[in-house]
Amino acid sequence: MAHRLANPNSTPPPRSEPGQPLASPFGKIEGLERDDFSEAAYEIFFSACRSSPGFGARSVITYYTNFEEGGDGPGSPMKPPGVGMAVTSRVKRALGLKMAKKPPSRRSSSCGSNPLSPNAGSPRLGSTVPGRLRRPMTSAEIMRQQMRVTEQSDNRLRKTLMRTLVGQMGRRAETIILPLELLRHLKPSEFIDANEYHQWQKRQLKILEVGLLLLPSIPLDKSDKNAAKLTEIIQASELKSVDTGKNSETMRALCSSVVSLAWRTPVDGGSTDVCHWADGYPLNLEIYIALIQSIFDLKDETLVLDEVDELLELMKKTWSTLAINRSMHNLCFTWVLFDRYVATAQVEPDLLNAALTMLNEVSIDAKKVDREANYVRMLGCVLSAMKKWCDKRLMDYHANFDRSNLSLMENILPLVFSATKILEEDVPCYVTSSDQDTSAEAEEDDDSNGNKVDHYIRSSSRNAFTKMLEDQNINMNVKTGRQDMSEVLIKVARETEELASKEKDIFSPGLKKWHPIAAGVSAVTLHNCYGTLLKQYLTGTTSLMHETILVLQRAGKLEKALVQMMVEDSAECEDGGKSIVREMVPYEVDTIILKLLKQWIKERLNNGKDDLHRAKETETWNPMSKSEPYANSAAEIIRFAKETIESFFEIPVNVSENLVYELTDGLEHLLGDYITFAASCGSKQSYLPTLPPLTRCSQDSKFFKLWRKAACSSIGFEESSSSDHQHDEGNHPRPSTSRGTQRLYIRLNTLHYLLKHLHSLDKTLSLSPKVTPPKTRLGNRRHLGTSYFDHSRSAIKAASQHVAEVAAYRLIFLDSKSVFYTSLYIPDVPNSRIRPALRILKQNMTLLCAIVSDRVQAPALKEVMKASFEAYLMVLLAGGSSRMFSRADHCMIDEDFDCMKRVFCTCGEGLLGEEEVAREAETAEGVVALMGQSTEQLVEDFSIVACEASGMGMGMGVVGVGMGMGKKLPMPPTTGRWNRSDPNTILRTFSELVF
């Protein structure tokens, strides 16, 4: 029964249909078809067997031949014991062919069916059935039936032989030029019509042309006149029939030419009593093969007739005419068995086994030293054709075999090995010719069977993989949707794994007889095939997509399965499978995924840089809304960070913590850039007024005289290039916070917004199950309690403090300048107390708390408090010539400062505690206290701190010491850090007090 494909959904491979045998291994002989060879074969066969019972003789006549050979091989002709055919076939037993399922009686035929045949007087073989008009068929009748010769053609042949052999009954068959005799004795009237006769005549002339002119056994001289005449007659016959009458000049010329050519003497001095018209190579083989093909039952073309022994014995009589010997017969018989196996759709494995058995006989014949040149040529042609067909099947055994017909594959393998061995050892120049036909064999380093199987495994695996691609309609050279290609590659990977499993379960056990790691070779081949496809898919892939990861993950799963299959198969190998492992080029899925992930991170961060740049270009530091009092750019940067992290974890792959840090480091870089942008609002120094010179420290001033009296002589004066700061003379200043200061508050809110959302981002990263912790502590950058955004947190805190400081100094020294620094205590303390300024300060702090987020209010107010305290000290110490203070003002100044402290303690709902206010006010209170000290005390304090600051000694507070040493104290520098221990602060206190 016909074998089934392993995959029921796949398309069956094309193969020979019944009645379509293989092409002739000897090439096409132009002008002759199979039917022509078959008719010629029957004519020669009948002529050679004419003296045998059933062919016209009434008794067994001695068979004259000088070409007899004996033999007892499985396909050798042999005579049965006694007259008639053997009941059982020795040939079929030797070849392992089954007997026909019918009674052992002889084939029968109706009596009197052919009145012209001499069967009535011929002996019968076998027994007849009494009471019935049926009789056993003669050998002639069987052959005529098997070769599909019509009764009319058979009668014409018999008549011709009777006419030819009149008076020459002992004439040998090989001396008869049968086509010529048929042309001489048969007339057009013996055919149905002129056309039938013309076609028959052309066939006979074509046989003569091929046998005598085109493919003669004896080389033909180009100047041979007989050959030229015969060619002329044959060409003329194409248009109309040749006149074959007795008085025809054409017929006489034809007979003369044919006889002269057929009876030429062989160059090698061979026999001269044999005519050579049908023994040219390969005409003789085509005729003989057509004759042997008659041994198959017409009703069952896979079945050899039980009468094959006697038929082969009779066919032996044609050897002298066709120049066939035992070796040629064995080779032809081998080809016929193999050809019939192929022509009948490979449904009968016995025919293949029989061909293998006959091939063993051929291998013996091929070693003989007396081989003819034609036999060597024939050997190469036949075995090459057999090998080519077997190679084609084996190089795609996945499509041609499955579990149900695996035994056929196991039979084909030894057949092709045997044929290859004969070709390589006994056919000269075969390697060169085979290299031209099959380039794959040239790749093999040696010719062992293992290497041939290796080639079959690799080829079939590649073909099976290619078939999969064709089924999926894959063409990597045609642009296809990325998602569609990804789905296809995932499906191909799954089917490749199934194909590998099929190889391991079905084919590898049998192939292991010939190859130790058959499954491993298939695994490597499939791995490389899919690897090539994967490489083409990844070519040009610069961005990471969801489907790309799925393809790579499926490829990784396939690779693990194939590697496991290879390892298991090579466990018993001598080198442990190292040689085959070296052929496997890893997919490096993890490396590719990591590379794509890094590329994705890089591209994402580059997009973030572009977004940040646009945001910075358009940012005005206005709040998004009342409920969202922060900059729109911050919302965009946080939204980008969230989307990036979410998209990162949507990628269907686990990631290492180091890769997470690579992402967060990039995000921190963007955040750091934005934080720097938000903190780029100048500095507090830009809002501090220029300190006026110590105008009351002239040579004639009372302060200078007192200082000289204190023995601190010749002290230089601080010079200032700045002019007096003009104060606002307005009586009704506007108590408002400028828009610029409010935008600084928005910056503060923006920084707080970033800080608040960093916690959410950090939580998302920390709790993700896709983050794979490092295997060692050394590789862990993240410690317990730390954040992925520690640097950003620190930067935000520093930036917030800076922005709050700048906002506070802008509020006090710019927005409140008119009511504070430029008007407080002008012209004197009693007439310009601090209460109006504190009312404006309260209003400004209320607005601050309304704008600034709750969590940022306290540090912002603290910076306002610091700025207010510094502004108050600058009023006292660097107020310029428009202010004058006396020791009597100390109580009012101290009272005003207490009022300022209470303002900060009561602002908001305890945003600033009394202790915190007191701690920040300590420095200012110390300076205020200086204004209440006596002149002598100030001079003593100044002497001490000035000497300490200048390095002239820690104990030079006693008046006259410095003077006695003759040293001059330098003018203390203005640091701006007001403190009662600062020489410049004490000096300015002297400067501002009126004594």
C-alpha cells in the first residue's frame, strides 16, 4: 500500500505515477519510443526462440548458438527440470519475491483461438481441465500477451520467419537481419491501410538506421557508400513508403547496403559469422530491457510472473543477437526491478529488496577483469541513475518517508551505498562526473557511508525547513509587516521544534546504524537554518518592539530544545559531540535582547532630552492651575519618566537590576538637567544692596579720635566704589509681592512636585517582579533603604533651598525695599519704627503660604526670616548717611526686633517654632546688643577681635599695648557676615552710633 506523509496537513511530494517509469539511464534515442523497443524485442525474441516448443516447432529443436553462458545467480536464466514451466520459481525465491495468489495450474487459453498458430500440434505444458475448451498457454502466447503484441502482428512475424527459413531451418538467429527480412516479405496488403504500413516500415528502417548508422557496434567509416545509400533511402521513406517489391531497385539497394553494413568484420578481430544490426550500444540494452519488462503481470504490475524462470531461459536465446552477456543481463535485470518499483509508486518493497539482491551480483560482475568497455559504460549509467533517484529521495526523506514506510528508507540506504561503492571503485572517472552532477558530494572530506548519511540528514533537514517557509509563504527579500513576520517566525520556531522531535523519534534510530549522532546533525542543521532566518529578521532592527522580544524568546526556547537533543544524542560519541557542537553558532538571544534593551533605553532617553529641551524653551514658570501650582514642564518630565518606566516593564522579559540602574541613571541625568534649569534663578547676592562707606570714620570724627586714644593708630579706611543708595521718600509704599518672586514660588512648587513623584517612581521600580537581583553582593548597587533616585533627591533639596533663599532675598531686598531697607529708621528710630514694614511682611508671607505648597512653606518662610534678619542688620550697620543711631535708640531697636521675631513665630499654624526663630535670631540679637554697649566696651571688644583676626596676639585688648609695640592694625574687611565677634561689625557699630 502507498505510504502516507507524516504531516497530514502538508502537500504530498511529487512522485512517479503508476505507468511512468524512470527515464532511460542511457539517454534518449531519437526516433524510437518504448513501444518501438518492445515490438523489436518481441520480434527478436520470437525469432531466437522459433525452434522452442510453442513458437512453431513440434518438438524441441537443438538450439544453435556460440554465445552460451551458464550461471546460477538469483536472476540467471535456467532450464526447468523437464519440459514445461516450473510450478515454483527459483528466481523469485532467490529474490524474495512473493508467488502469485492463484492455483498452481498453468495459464490457460481458449482452444482454436489462433488458427494460424501451430499450437494444435505443439506439446502442452501443464495439465488441462477435462470437459472444458481451455488449455494451458504456451510460452509464445504468454510472451505475446505480456508484450501486448496483436494477433495480426504475431501472424505477420510468423509468416516472415517461415518464408525466410524455407530450407534453412538450422540457420542461427544471430545471422538473420530481421527488419530487412520483414521489409522483404511483408506487403502493404497485409496491413489495415497504407498509413499503418508506412508507420511500420519507418519503424523497421529506424531500427536499421540506429543499429547500423547511428549506434553501430562496429565503428563506421564516414566514406562508406553503403551507409550513404542507406541514409538516402531512409530519408526518402519519411515522405512515402519504400517500394519493397521484388523488382524494386530501391529494395535491391536497401538489401545490398544493409547486408554489407551488418556483415562487416569487427576491428578487434571478433567472430565473423554474426551479423551486427542490433548489438550496438545502447540500442541492444534498450531492446533487452523492454524484453525483461515482460516478466511482470499485466493485472498487477508489481507482481513477477511465476513463469519467470522459463521466460528468462528463453530470453537468453536473444543474447547472441543483442551481444548481451551474463553481466549485462544481471545489470539490466537490476534496473528493470528498480524501475518497476519506482514506476508503481513505490508500493511494493519486495521489488526494491530484489533490486538490492541483484545489485550484489552486479558488484561481483563489476570486479571481473574481462569487462567490456560497453559494460563499464552501462554500469556507470545504470548505477548513476539509481543513485540519483535514491539521493533525491534521501535528501528529502522528511517529505518522502514517515513511520509507516520507514523500512523502505532503511532499504534504500544500503542500495545507494552499494551502488556508490561500485561506482567509486569500479567505474573509472566516476568521481569527476559525479562532482559535476552533485556539488554537495564535493564538500565531503571522505566517502564513508557515515558522511553520506550526514549529507542526507543535512540536506533533508534543510529541505524540510525550506518547505516550512514555503508553506508560510515567507520571503525575507519582500517587505512584510513587522508584526506579521514576527508571528510567522514564532510559528516557524514551533514547527522547527516539532520537526526536530520527528527526526529524533522516527528517523534517527534507523540512521544511527550509519551515523553515530544522526539526531545531533539534524539539530545543528535546523538550528543554523532558523539562525539564518532570525539573522535576516534582525537585520536593520534598531529599536526594540514587543513582537521582537517574543521572537527572540521563542528562538531561545528552540535553541535550548535543539541543544538538549544534540547533547543527548552525542552522549555516547567518542569526543562527546564536541565536533558537532562547534558547528552550532549560538543565537545569543540574551545578548541581543540586552543590546536591544540598551538601545531602547538610549533612544527613549534621547527622546526625553528633546522633550526637555522643548519644555525649557517654552517654560514661563506659571502654574498650570490653582489645584496644580507647578510648572507644566515638570508635569511633562514626570509623565515622560512614568511612561518610560511603564513601557520598560511592559517589555516581556526579565531585566537585571544593573539594567534598571542604567535606565534610572539616564532618567536622573534628565531630572538633574531639569533641576538645574529650575534652580537657575540667580543668587541672593544679586539682590543685596551695595554697602555704603564708613562715612563717619574720617580723620576728625569722634570715633577716630577714640580709636587713636585706644592705641589703634593709623588704621586704613575701607573704600567703596559704590555710590549712596537712594531711599524711597514715598510715604505710602505698595505692599505687594512681585510677579518675579511669585514665579520663584512656582519653581519651589515644581521642585516639590518632582520630589513627591520620585517616591512613586521609586516604588514602581522597587516592587516590579521583573527585576532580577544580582547573583553576588558585589554586583548590587542598591543597598537596603536606598532609592534609585538618591542623587535627584539630594539635588532637589539643594535646589529648593537655593530657590527659597533667592525668593526670600528678592522678597525682602527688592519687593519690600521701599518699606524696609530704604525707609526703616530714616531719619531716626523714634519717627520710623518697624511696624509698617512688619505689616507688609505679614501680607507677603500670607501670599507666600497661599502660593507655595504646604510641605515647602516652612523652609520658604525660614529663608524669608533669614533674609529679614540680614536686612535688619544691614539697616543698622550699613544704612548709610541718611540714618543716625544713638545709644538711646537701643531699647526701641531691641523692641522692634522682638516684634519681628513674633511675626515669624505667629505666621501660619506653627510653621516656624519659637526655638527655631530664637536660634536664627541669636546672631542679630548679639549685634543689636552692641548698640547698647558703652564706648569703652566697644573699643575694648574691637581691639581684642581685631588683634585676633590680624594675628597680632590674643591678649592685646589692653589699651596701649599695641601702641607700645609700634604696630598698626589693618582695616578689618567687610565680609557681610554680621556678628558681634566680627571686627567689621563692631567697627560699623561705631560708625552708625552718634556719640
